[in-house]
Amino acid sequence: MELRWRKSSFSADTGACIEVAEKGDFVLLRESDEPDVIVRTMRRKLRAFLEGAKAGEFDDLA
């Protein structure tokens, strides 16, 4: 099964962005400039993280 990696349309064409793919019940994340390092998480956990990010919980990290 070949993975379909996607990145945000907000990413610049610098090659340094976060990419996501789906694999069964999991969401995979990787950095485009280091594609061999893959983080796997469950959809509900990613959803909770994204909700926190949208609410500004991690703004101090950027």
C-alpha cells in the first residue's frame, strides 16, 4: 500500500514542511526534509492537538 503524503497549501516551496498521510486508523506525520522519520498517532489524538493549536495553546513555541 503506497502512502499518499500531503502538505498544507500554506507551506512554502522550500522543502521544509510537515506532511501527513493516512494508514488505516492512524495518521502519519513527517518532515519533508527528513522523510525517513515518521510519527504515528491516532486520529482522535491529532484532532485534540489541532484543536489546541487553533485555540493558541502552543503559540509560545512558534
